[in-house]
Amino acid sequence: MNIFVCPVCRRELEDCGSLYRCGGGHCFDKSKFGYVNLLQSQKSSSKRHGDDRLMVRARRDFLDSGGYSFLLDALCEISMRLIGGGAVLDAGCGECYYSSGIKKRLLESGINAEFFGVDISKDALEFASKRKSGIKTAVASLFDLPVADESCHAVLNVFSPQADSEFRRVLKKNGILIRVIPLEKHLFELKSVIYDKPYENEVPSSEAEGFSLIEETHLRRKLILDSSEETENLFKMTPYYYKTGREDQLKISGLERLETRAEFGIRVYRKEG
């Protein structure tokens, strides 16, 4: 099964081993890490695409240490109830921590779903390849997905931009969208170390055009980080690291212990019509 389409002419792409080829003669080589670059550079004016290597490595190390394992467990439980197989797109997959874990849990339960991942960061997809999960990945924008119409049974959208019109386009009738967002107090204590006046997160509306919200779950846990390495990994995987100067970054450096809240909202939608 392959859901990727040519970003030039939108024809189906055939997986030819070392490259993808469409019926229109366009070819896209796979990188040595296995992903294919389907991002049309002329559609993006940004020189820096997505999360950089520092952020990706910090996130991988933090997640692999079990920092957000409770969130992965909740996503696995939802997926086992609502995903019965077919194609699953991880939209904004990063290094595929969540989709790899969900795929493994589904397979252990006898559910054989095929996973695909899209992210704008090449660094993230390089790290994703090292999980050896068998997830097919592509560099692309969520707002111009190189994915066939109505080809996906489910879309995962974990801490990534909300591109509802594209998600609706690629989902089959009655397809499922699983979205994860940070809640108001998420990492508030971490921000209290950095900022003189820490702020709460603004939670986006639950409305999504063309979708019906069928369930919503809030997860709240206290994170206890007992080393400066854990604390710095958590800090560097967030946007706060890139929004602060050296002086504020040094407030985290060497911090041996941090207790902070981790608060997530999981919203599950069904495609209407």
C-alpha cells in the first residue's frame, strides 16, 4: 500500500525501492535514511524547515526516557478502539515516537494498520528512520500533503499545525482524526523558572470544519525530573528554548531537579459527510 502522490502532477507514486516514480515521469530519490523529499521548495520561502537537530535529539532522548509514556498509552488505547486497520497518516510525525508506539501496540493486538509519516523537518525524519518501525516517511508541508484523496482511515496530529482542510481531504468517509494539544498549565513550572511573568497556554477551539468531535480526554501528570540532562532535554524540545536569550537559557542549565505539570488534551474527531 502507498498513499503518497507526486507533488508536481498529483499522480500516484510507485515505490520502486530506492526511489518513487509517478506515471508522469517524475522521480524522487529516497535519502539514505529512507525518507523521500516531496516538499516543493518554491511553495516555501523559509530557509529553515521544521525542528532542527538540537530540538529533535532532545525530544527523542526525553520521550525515549519515558517522559510522556502516559500520553502514548492513552493514544494506544484510543487507537485500538477506533483504528481497525488500513492506512494511518502521522501528520507532523517528528521522529515517529507516537506512531511507532501505536503501530507496535496495534500489531500486538492483531490489528495490521500501515503507517505513513509526514514532517517538514529532514532532521526529524532521519531520527525516525533509526526506530526501524517500517513507517514510510516524506518531507512535506501539512498544508500541501502529497497524499491521495480519501486514502487514510485515520490521521494523527500530535503537537503539530492544524490543517483541517487537508486532513479532511485525505481521510476516507467517517475517517478518524486524533489531535493532541497542550492545555493551559502545561509545563507552567518550567516557564516559571525561565520567565519573570510566566503565561498560560491559549487552548485552541475544539471546532474543526468538516469534523464532528466524538470524544475529548484531558491528561494531567506531575513530571519529576531528577537530573540536569532530563531538564535540559525537556527545555530544548520546546519552543521556549528558541524564544529566550542566553541569560534565560542559563536559568535551566545545571538545574538538577524540576517538578512541573504536563497537561494534554486529546480530541478525537470523525469526518463528516
